[in-house]
Amino acid sequence: MSGGASSDAPDIAWGHLKNAATGLMFTRLFAGGPAAWTGAIFTWTDSVASMASAAANSWADPKVQAIQAETGSQPLGRLINRVLA
């Protein structure tokens, strides 16, 4: 993610993601120098398809869009990983 932080965003996001995610974590960059990103959002899930659908609903929420406009935040990319151990 880029942009500023919001204390409301985690609660709003979890409202959309809780049925698809098994965990959610927000992080903020500390002393990152010239990094293009300012934070990251991590989610854990048993179904990537369910998570993608829930995430699309979250990003489409007018409350989330208002927070993004206020903080200048936006997603910069997505990574999908699989834990094997």
C-alpha cells in the first residue's frame, strides 16, 4: 500500500473479509527511506477465490473509497503465497 494510515480501515476491511479470511494484519513502514510503499496488508485464507471476491467487495465499499481519498492510500500490487510446512 501507499499513502497514509487510517484507524478505521482495519475494522471496515475485516467486516468484508472475515467470512473468507482466517487472519488479517496491517503493517506500517518504519524508516523505509525511498521506498514506494508505506505499509502492507496480509490476509490468510483457505480459499483464494473467496478471498478475491471478499477483497473486491471491500475495495468497492464507499467507506473504504472515502478513506483512500482522505489518506491518499492505494494498493500497489498483490502477492499470493502458499505455505507448505
